[in-house]
Amino acid sequence: MIRSGILNPHLLALLARVRHTNTLVIADSMFPHWPGLTEVDLSLVYGIPTVPEVVRAVLQQWNAGTAWMAAEFQQFNPPEVLEEFRGAFGSTRLEFEPHLQLKARVPGAIGLIRTGERRIYTNVVLESA
């Protein structure tokens, strides 16, 4: 029996499938279904869990090289939210790009993890190191 770290078997199975340079999407609660992607829905209610909470949990068990977020995130969220996200990524490099460019990365991902996040432009694409 697993006693620490991620307990969700569907999430563990998804993480185990991601290999070097593959990507994974961690999305907010409003992110649309994406045909062809394995989807693990962790949303409970609006705001639970948040994207930073899921990022922290994933990065404790998974080695990421780069993370991408929409540049619009910086425009539509206060500085303390940006700091919350930066803290969740730890030493993982975080890059910002236009929202539509970020969405273009989604079809190439191995899977998508949906959260209860309700803040705007908080979707993340993580690349495996």
C-alpha cells in the first residue's frame, strides 16, 4: 500500500507513461476535454485542488525540465499568484508564451490532469527531463 506521495492510481499510471521529452498538461477546471489525450480529473470543487498544489505533488515524484504557461497569466493575475506558481515549480525552468502557442502544445502531450483551479490562464505544460 502506498503511504506517501501521490495516492491516485490513475495519476500514477499517467506519470509512469511519460518518458524523456514527453509533455504533460496540468489544467484548470475549465479546460476543455481534448480528444485523444488520457485525462485524469482531480477536480473536487472550484479551487480544490489548485494547479500549484498539483504541480508540487507531481514534481516530488517526476523529473521536469521545462514548464510553459501563457504570457497572459502575468497580465491577469496579481504578483502574489505569480510568486505562488514560481514557488511550486522550484528549480524547474518556467517560460511564458502566448496563450494560443501554449494551446498548440496540448495535442502532443501524453496526458492531461484537470484540477479545480479557477484562476485565469493557469494551465501548465510540463516537459519531462
